[in-house]
Amino acid sequence: MRTYFNFLDEKSKIIGNIFLSRVCSYMKKDEESLSVNDYRFNYRQTGDELFSERHFSAPNPIVARQMFDLACKKDDLVADEVDMAVWNRWANRWEEVSTEELSDTD
């Protein structure tokens, strides 16, 4: 015989399962958005002959470039000949990022 308390137990199990599935899907989305890459910028300061290097961790090349530009602005640095590379951890090497890749991710 089904009682009111059995009905509440069944309902709470269903609600609990829905809650857990939503929490798990939310956590999965957060894990995807947390992936970051390491970016390296080789640049030459205006009027200088030597190249310098800066590194940033960012989710995509656009954000990495924005971080580099902000750091240059903060340090009153005018950079010429900026080359950007992303670290490929599977191949254990730096790979150049082209300006086409920067415009494709907009």
C-alpha cells in the first residue's frame, strides 16, 4: 500500500536526482572553461636591439594578446616585432600563432 510518506520519499529521490544531474553538468561546463594554454611573446622594445620575452596563461590567443597589451601599457612599453607562440604540451614545443588564428577566434 502506497502511503503519503512513500510518495514523499519517491518525490525527494526524483528531485535529488535532477539536482545532482544539473550540478554535474554545471561542473562539466566549468571544467571546459578552465582550460588554459601558455603563450609566449617575443618582442623588441622600440629603439632597442635586444628581444625580450613575456609569458601569459590564457584560455585563448585573443585574451593572451589583451594581457600582453595591458602589461605593455602598464609598463609604458612600446613593443615592435611581436611574435606570439603557444605551448603544445603534447609535442613539448612552442608553436607560432599567426595573425589569422587571432582573427578566427573572434
